[in-house]
Amino acid sequence: MKSQPVRGMNDLLPGECEVWAHLEGIVRDVIESYGYREIRLPIIEQTELFRRSIGEVTDIVEKEMYTFVDRNGDSLTLRPEATAGMVRAGISNGLLHNQRQKLWTVGPMFRHEKPQKGRYRQFHQFDVEAMGYAGPDVDAELIIMCARLWKRLGLSRLTLEINSLGTPESRQGYREALVSYFSAVKNRLDEDSIRRLGQNPLRILDSKNPDLQGIIAAAPVMLDFLDAESAEHFAAVREFLDAAGVPYMVSPRLVRGLDYYTRTVFEWQTDALGAQGAVCSGGRYDGLVEKLGGRSTPAIGWAMGVERLVALYEVCGGKVEKRLPDVYVVAAGPGTTAAAFALAESLRDASPPIRPELNLGGGNFAAQLKRADRSGARYALIIGEDEVRTGRAAVKSLRSDEAQFDVPAGALVAELQKRLPGR
Ligand code: ATP
Ligand code: MG
């Protein structure tokens, strides 16, 4: 057996976890400042849920899902995205009966893609969903929320693309126009696109095949087929964004890779991460709740890739300091360990708490001081036999030439608080 993670799935090591936790704290804070509440869902759902919501003829469902049969013979799938589960949970828990819901979650998603920088088989998303909201105001607010987040995180080099996919009815006319356009150039399409031409011609627009980009660029655009209400909705979203000073580009070819979208779709892109430039994408899915068995409920949401967010944060110069211990407790001599424990606990009880690292595994005085130095702590607290007997502790600075001194255990917290400001 090779001791390696599954291809495309990453371990997050301590230094990385600190950055993740820092960013997650800020994202959570921003999302909740708009009234969204956290929800946590299973990572595995019935395969059928994803087939029905994402769509049979999509890259995710055709090629990328981790699907397996469990011991009962049920077909289950590791979630490739969060929206389907969010809607399922809204229905299963009766959250959408005569109420609106603003929900968010974060966690791992799974897609069997070709692993490369910024594209993994287990990756993480923040996911925000507003269910029961029909108007263009929430569309704009969800985008404005992202803009606020970029500002809070000090991120630059992000651009916003928006489009409208209309309603399923207005899309029918567009679908026909696409079929006739692509049929005329069928001999230049690839195998996937030819298959999709009959089943789901919109998906051709989402093709990543470079050879097709010319043909796709000249295809009819959905905006010419919008029904009056969708056009009005889209205009209102743009007006709100204009008023809020959030710049965007209308991108008529942005269709997104999932079938459930209606009306507004958007994508935040960066040029700072190479080929994997989509950082956050989303859109409206007014038909999905009903399709999955709930009462007709308009809804919209977005998903943000955490790996790409972290990468962009680092490209933009973001740093998170490692949290070092304030003091390292040296217990030198027989019978000093228990006293050192008690002292360390009393520091953790202090207000504000002082962060001690207790020497573990013994060692002579010199060895312990060496560890103290390596720990990054500002001070070593030395508990020897003398200190135990007299109820005192010796305090030695590890980062300056301040002279070593000793204090009664009862005065230690106050002495340290004076010397460790700004924690
Ligand atoms: P892409 O065009 O890069 O394949 P996507 O349109 O498939 O992205 P969505 O399904 O909209 O992505 O997911 C939302 C976000 O999740 C993306 O904007 C991206 O930041 C992130 N994401 C999607 N797939 C991956 C992946 N395999 N690895 C890392 N992050 C991903
Ligand atoms: Mg993708």
C-alpha cells in the first residue's frame, strides 16, 4: 500500500490551516452580516438528486461524479456541489413552507476532474443560497456581498461577468436557434458537442475545447431571446450594481455548467491564477425547488472555491501569522512537573488568557531551554525544585536582554500581562 492521498485530494497542513481558518472567519462574518444562517448537510446524497438538479447532459453528471452503490444497493454520490443538497434540505426539513430562507454552508465537494493547479478532485466551497426571493434586489445583493468580501480580504484582480438565461420558456426559442446554428457547422464540432446538439445544445457553449471557441463566439446569444420580464429583471440587477458602484461585464456567452439556472447568472474571474480563473460563481434557479418536489420557490445562490480564494489571497500578498506560545514552561528537576502543569493551567485561566507551551518529555535544563527558544515564545518560565519549594517562578526573556527575575506564583499573571501587550 502506498501512503499517499487519493489523486487530486490534498492534505491541509498546519501552516495552511491557519490561513484557511483566518479566511473562513472573515467569509463567515461577511455572509452573516447579510442575514444568512449556517446549515450543515451530509456530504453524500442520493445520486438521483444530482442527476435531476444538475442535469443528465452535463460534465458533472456524465463524467465527474463519485457514485457508488452502498450495502443496501442504493446509488449514492459524494456531492459535487452544494445547491442540490441545500434545496433538498429546505424541502426535507419544511424550511420553505410559507417562509423565506437565507442559508450558507462550507465544506468539501468531489468531482473526478483532471487534477491540476486550482483544480482538484476534493475541493471546498462556501455556498450561499437565498430561497423564496424572486426580485432582482437579492441577485444584486449577493453580488455586492462578494464585492465586500474581496475588499475585506484585500483582494484585487477580480472581474465580474453577468448574463441572463431567461426562463425555460424563453430558452426554448434560443435552444432552437442554437440547434440550427450548430447543425450548420456540425462537421466542425467535437464528439461531445455533436451528442449534446440533440440533447442539450446550451452545454456546447460551456465547452472548454479550444478548437470550438471560434464557433461558440459567433453563436446566437440568449440576451436576444429574453422574455420581457427576464429582460426587465436583468436590467434591474444591472441598475442596482451600477448604483452600488460594482463594475461588471455583460457576457452573453456565460451559461454555467449546470442546467438548473434561470435568469441571472454570474461569475467572478481572476487573471492571477492562470487557467483556473473562476473564483466564485452562481445564479438564479427559480425552477429547482419545484423540480425536486417542493412548492414552486424562486431562489438564487453562489459558490466560491476556497482553494482558489486562498491562492488569490496569497498572490495579493495576504499573510497570516503563525500563533506562537507566549511563554514556554520549563520544569527542571524531580517533582517539578505537576507544579508546572498547575502553573500552565493558571495562565490559561487568566483574562486575557496567556498561551503557555509546557515542556513535555522531560530533558535537562539546557535541552528544555533550547526547546523554549525554538518554540518562538517570548519568555521561558522556569520551575525548578527551589521554585516549587518557595512558590515562585523564574522568568527569563528569550527575545531580549531583559534580566531574568523571579516572582511569587500569585503575582506571575500580572507581571506577564504587563510584558505581553497586544495579544
Ligand atoms: P470551472 O469553470 O473552473 O470548472 P465551475 O464553473 O465548474 O468552475 P462551479 O461548479 O460553478 O465551478 O463551482 C463554483 C466554484 O468552485 C468555482 O468558481 C471554483 O472556484 C470552484 N471549483 C469548481 N471546481 C473546482 C475544482 N475541481 N477544484 C477547485 N475548485 C473548484
Ligand atoms: Mg468545472
